Amino acid sequence: MIEGLTTALIATSRDVFAVSALLLGFQYFVLRQPIPQIRRLLLGLVLVVLGLAFFLMGLELALFPLGELMATQLSSPEFVFGSETVPESPPWWKYGWVYLFAAIVGFSTTLAEPALIAVAIKAKKASRGTIRPWGLRLVVAIGVAAGITLGAFRIVTGASLVLFVAVGYLIVIIQTAFAPKSIIPLAYDSGGVTTSTVTVPLVTALGLGLAATIPGRNPALDGFGLIAFASLFPMITVMGYAQLADWRARRRLMRAEKGTNP
Amino acid sequence: MARMFARRMWEAVRDLLPIVVVVVGFQTLVLRQPFPNVAELLVGALFVVFGLMLFVQGLEMGLFPIGEAMAYAFAKKGSLAWLLVFGFLLGFSTTVAEPALIAIAGEAADVASSAGYISSDEAVRSAYALQLRLTVALSVGAAIVLGILRILRGWPIQWLIIGGYGIVVSVTFIAPEAIIGIAFDSGGVTTSTVTVPLVTALGVGLATSIRGRDPLIDGFGMIALASLTPMIFVMLFGILRFGIRVGGAG
């Protein structure tokens, strides 16, 4: 427990140390004027270090061991087939609990992802309140859930990773052409923030558990597939949600116009 | 003060609650097993809530204002060169010591030596791991520089991202096989929890302080760039180091 805290503290302090050094260095040598409220800023950095350390230690203490154990148990042949070994080509529907677990683990861990919280707060400010942080996080979480579920399905069936990723990016490109311009950068960014602190360890455990028990799967390669999906699908759901909201607003506007001058 | 504290706490509890429901639900309803250690679980959950509260407070007090303050300071000073240097150093320094990157670089060295690309000598392997880390850190620095230029010039992010993925796909065909998996993984590990808020605040701050730029359209997108460039840089590193792969299916 003490060890967990120390590692987490060292890891985040390194980042914060680099940032502080950069900040002070530029203040003294380049900008040559005091940065306002620098003490308060540095105190904020200390809070970030402490917060992340507690956050990570709590996860290590409570959730990671149990979650990883669960992922292994749910994908084990005894649980899925009631026997020691997995049949040569296992029917994909036998893994129902695994898909459900994948979906809700992806969903719930994304909601607790600190980097996503940060991006959501910024998105609210940048959009002057039209983007609600909790709503954005829900939509991203749905995307991660869909991505990881599909990723688990792909490991079970052994379908081509390249094919899935290529189709996914094709959808992203098509959506980019039609989605409201203001959502595109945020949608792209939300793909990158989902794969950090909370989601990766649990999802990796699930991927490794599946890939290790099903014959003919490669743990190293298939574990990666899940993470790739987890960063691909939020782009699709965020743009999709914006398209839906845009479409509904337009329809409402058209109805209102019809109402006023028939 | 007390009200803000209560709100932060409620938000942190709300953020954690779904995970607790999932774990408890699966353990009792599906796997039907008792909890191994209830006390540890409770203490852990408490730590997570407390940690999230501190983190969000630290965001508002430290990381966000720092990103914004630097953006405004550079915009006022009007020195593009120093802004780019700052952006590069920010990306480089927060990535090079990233624990997930160190872990992946070590793994990559093992993979490369067992595949016969480099000798299994300890010194050679750690040198290779260090080169990989420097490559990835360089690529994140370059991503921030590109992101800043994009904000200043108003380039649409989709052309950069889609073009970038086009490059990733084409380089995949000629990159040495042992490097490809690592290259894809390195895209996911670069955006740490400290870097994301800082870079986002810098981007939004720049887009806000430059006339004709929209914070939402121009301010975001740097995280996406920072998860894209490592893949390209690491595969190019592989090509420089081991040569172009000729033939053989990817």
C-alpha cells in the first residue's frame, strides 16, 4: 500500500516538476515578467500530484485487483463452457457475460477518467456553456463501451483487426464531412483521452484473459486491439451525438417556421 | 467554501459510483462470490473520491490557469519562436519520463532482442529503450508545435488528422514488423493526466487570445495530434534503425 502511493507520487511529481521548471524558466529568462499568482499556481500543481496519487492508490487498493480477477474469471473456460478447455472454434454467443462486462466496464471507468473530466470542463468554457460536461462524458463513455464490446467480440471470433479499424476510420472520415464543424476537434481529442489511467488496466486484463484462453489468439496483439477501439469509437459517438442534436434543432426550427407563416 | 466542497465531493462520488455498482453487481449476481476484502475496498473507494476532489481543485487552481497564463503571455509578447520552443519542451518533458512509456520501451527492447533485431546485451537493450523514449518524446513535442501552428494559421484539424492516419497506414507497409505493435501502443501512452489539461488550456487560451479564432474549433485537437505523431515517428525510427521491410504481408 505504501509502495503503491510512492510509485504514483513519483510518477505524477515528475510531470509536475517538469512543468514547474519550464514555467519558472520561461518566467525568468524569456517573458521576464512575473506570472500572476505564481504561488497559487504551484499550490494547484501540488494538489494535482496529491489528488492523482490518492486516486491511483485507491484504484490499486480497491478496484484493479478485483476487476482484473473478474475479467479473468468471466473469460475462463470453466465459467463460459463449464469445462477445462475451450472448443476449437467457440460460438461467439457463449460469451454474453464477457460482452456485458466489457460494455459496462468501458462505460463506468471512462466516467471516472481524470483527463476526460479536464477536457469536459474546458469544453464547457470554450463553448460558452452549450456543451455540458456530464453529457459529453456520457457520450464518450458510450463510445468506449461500444468499442470495447466490439473489441471483445473481435477477439472471440478472431476477425481481422485491420479490417475493423479501417471500417471505423472510414466512418470517422464520413462523419467528419457531415458533422457540425465546431465539434470535430473535440471529438478527435476525446478519442485520445479515454485511454489513460483507469480504463487501460482493466481492459487489458480482459483482453489478455480472452486471448490467452481462446486457441489461436495472440495476447500481445489482441490486447492492443481493445485499446485501439476504445479510442476510435468515442470519436464516432461524439460526432454522432452532435449530428443528432443538430438535426433535431433544425427540424424544430423548420416546424416553428411552418407554424408562424403557413 | 463549504458548498463548493460538498459539490466537489458529490461530483467525485458520482464519478466513482458506476464502477462500484459494476464490481459489486458482477461479484454478487454473476460470479456469486463473497468479497475478498471489504475493508480495503472501502478505504480504496474513499481514496479515489478524495483524490478526484483534489485533482479537480488542482486543475482549476493550477493546470488550467498555467496553460492560459502562458498562452496570454506569449500572445502579448508576440514571439512565435519562443512559443514554439515552450510548446516543444512542454510536450517533450512531460512525455520522456512517462511511466507507461518507460514500460513500453522496455518491452519493445525485449521484443526486438528476441526477434534478433538487436543483441540481447543489457547495455544494447537499454540504449535501444532510451532511443525509443526519446523518439516518442520528440514526436509529442513536434505534435504540440504543429498544434500551435495550426491554431495560429487556422488550419482545419481534420486535414492534419486524416492526412496523418494516411501516413500511418502507408508507413505500416514498409516498417519493420517488430516495431509496428509498439508504434501503435506508443500513441496511446503519451497523453498523460497532467499533459492533457495543460495542453488543452494552452490551446483554448491561444485560440481565445488570437483574433478570428474560435476556442472550440481551433483550441482543441492537440491531444489528437499528440496521439498520432508517435506512431509515425516510432515507425520511422524503426526504418532508420533496421531498414525498410521488403515484401511480406503486414
